[in-house]
Amino acid sequence: MFDLHTHSIFSDGELIPSELVRRAVFNGYEAVAITDHVDFTNMEYVLQGLKKLELQNSRDIEVIIGVEITHVPAVKIEKAVKMARDLGAELVVVHGETLVEPVESGTNRAAVSNPSVDILAHPGLISETEVELAKENDVYLELTSRQGHCMANGHVARVCSDLNAKMLLNSDLHAPEDFLNEELAQKILAGAGLNPESAARVLRVYPRELMNRVLEDYRRR
């Protein structure tokens, strides 16, 4: 299992980073990314804290330090992404236009137009044009188990499947009970309309591909 979108107490999660990692190991995860909510006001604080996990890295799991750029005006997303990269974020997620929050219109397009963005989270009723841009810029689009955000999973899966764009399943974890297992993950993807072959790519091929890209970028720095 991979989960490339989780939250710790550095934003609105319940777990300190070390417990989040330990529980991911216990649940048999191959990799986990901690991607706390940030904007310009807290980005430096969050990344400085999360990077200290390097002092206690577990050999049992790959831990990726990232951010979820959240409710930043669309015209400022490029600047926020650059700031995150400059501060050492290994993975950059942008909080997409979910159906259950008042995310500014244009956020999805700003995210998928930027090759420095890794994941557009819970993108809601994303358009075909935006999915094409995501494909062109190698931005991965998220299916989610998060309550509310998951309401558009079927739409996202259908459009991405039609256009052969890359998808991931993440938990958007905030609490211990949010960890996914293989059985539940498979059910969520089936519920989104994916066949077993497509589900296997979403669960194993695409997240491993993205993880390897992140690690290669990190080694080059």
C-alpha cells in the first residue's frame, strides 16, 4: 500500500509525525507522504518541523515530506509551489476544487498547468481540458477515501480513464481510523467504476512511479 496524502498535527491531523509513520508501518505500507496543509503563512514552519523526521527515519518504510497547498488564490499557486520546493518539499500536492469546500475556481487549472505539482487532490468536477493538461504535465489526479471529497470519485475516474490520465488513491488521512487496507481500497476503486486492471495501476503502478520520481529528484539535489 501507498498513501501519498496524509496530515499530522502540523496542520489538522491528530497524530504526531512519528506515530503516523509507525502506524503506516504497522498497516503494511510501502510508502507514506506527510503533506500538511500550508499557505504562505505556515509553510516554512511546517516543512522545518517535518524535515526533522530525517533524524528518526524508519528502514521499514519510505517516508516522503511534502505539503498540500490549500486555499491559496489560483494566481498565487505557482509562487506557492516554488516556495515549497525552495524550502525542501519532496512532494507537492494542491488542494483541488472538491465539492464540499469553497475552493476558488481556477485552482484545478493552475495546479495541472504546473509541472512542479505532483498531485491534484480531490479535484471535484474536473474538466476534460484540465485532465488533458494534467496528463501533459505529468500531474497525478487523486481518488480519495475522504468523506465528502470522495463524492466526485466516479467523475474523476471516468474522465481520467477516457483520457488515459494517471490516478492515485489516497486517504487524505487525518486520524488513525483513516488508514486504508487493500480490501477497502479495492472496494473504493470498484465503486468509482474502475475494473481490476485499472485498479491495480492506481494502487501499485502509479504511486510507485511517482515515489521513484520523488526519490530521484531528491537525490539530485
